[in-house]
Amino acid sequence: MKRWVVTLTVASLGLAGALGRAQLPMGDEDLRVDGELIVVACFAAPDERIGPLAARRLSSRRRAEDRCRAAMHAFVDDAMDRVMAPPDVASRVHERLAGAVAVRVRPLADASAAVELSLPLSALRAVAPLEGVPW
């Protein structure tokens, strides 16, 4: 049994190395503007009160997605504060963050998950074409 676990671990490490770190987020990665996308990755542990493994995995994925969305909201808040955007513009930008999609999900053996969300900058430009913002 132990030989199988060691083999699986070595194989999974080889797969992660082959795909590259950007392909499989292992944990939190700072929000960044990557070309025409805003990208952020977050890690979350499952809710320990949940019993079934599938439900625990889903809870950790949702928690990680929530953390990513919170990071995006903070990023937008900082940008809107710097340019002193009107509240209605800031509100429309925050509404667009709901369109962020999970591009990569890495489920981990303990039912935790790392999730990477991205959002096209064009979605923000459409509602807030302002000078001095990162989009």
C-alpha cells in the first residue's frame, strides 16, 4: 500500500512539473493583470462540520472562489479610490466582477482546493473607461 502512495505522489509531482506552476495553482497567488485578464488564485480548506467527502470538496472550492472574488473586489476598490470614481461607476464595476470564471481548480487530497479565477479587462473597460486605472 505504501509503495502505491509513493508512486502516486511521484507521478503527481511529475505531472505538476510538466504542466507548470501556472497551470495548477497550489495555493494563494497574488492578483495580477496578465495580458488582457485579471487573474487570482486562492486556497481554502473545507468546512470540517461537513461529513461526505464530495460535499467537503465543494465547500472548499466555493470558499476559495469567495476568497478570489474578495481579492478582485479589493483590487477594484483600490483602483476606484485612486481615481476618485463616482459611486455609480464603482458600483457597475463591482457588478461585473460576478462574471469572473474559475479557469483552474486543483482539488487536494484532504478535500481542500486551490481555485484560479479570471476576468477579462474588457468587461471593466466597458463600464469604467477611466484614466489611471489598471484596465
